Amino acid sequence: MSKKIDSTLKDLLKALKKHAEVMSASRVPIKQAQKASARVQAAANAYTEAVHTRTGQPSPFVDLIEPGLDAATLRSLKSERDAVLRRHNIPVT
């Protein structure tokens, strides 16, 4: 497995596990839920970019629906996503 794909896969799995923990709580705080979701999205984007760069294959997540969040939260989430992409030396588009 390529190092970049393996690294982004580990980040995606970590983000998914944290998301599941947050969402499984008896009371789910909205900010924690949004942050956990943003991390999953950022990690999925990084994984998709790594796979695409290595293989040219399209995203396996094409059917994901954008959540209906307010504009400020979306900007914050996109900023966090871009930071993850930069951390993995993936171009931010």
C-alpha cells in the first residue's frame, strides 16, 4: 500500500471512530458533532485525493450529501479540511 494512502486511511479511520464516539453519547453536543463530522469529511477528502493522485480513480464518496449548516460553520469546516489537506501536502482546490 502506498505510504500516502495508508497515512490518509489511518486518519480517516481515526476520524470515523471519534465521530462514532461523539454520536453514540446519550446527549450529543451540537458543536462536538459538527467538529467530528468536519474531521471525517476532511479525512475522507484527503484519502480521496491520495487515491486519485496515485491511481486516477474517482472518489468513492461521490454520493455524500453536504450537511445543512450555517455559513459560518461551513467556512470553519472548510478551513479545517484545508488544513488537513495541507498537512498531507495535498493541493487545496
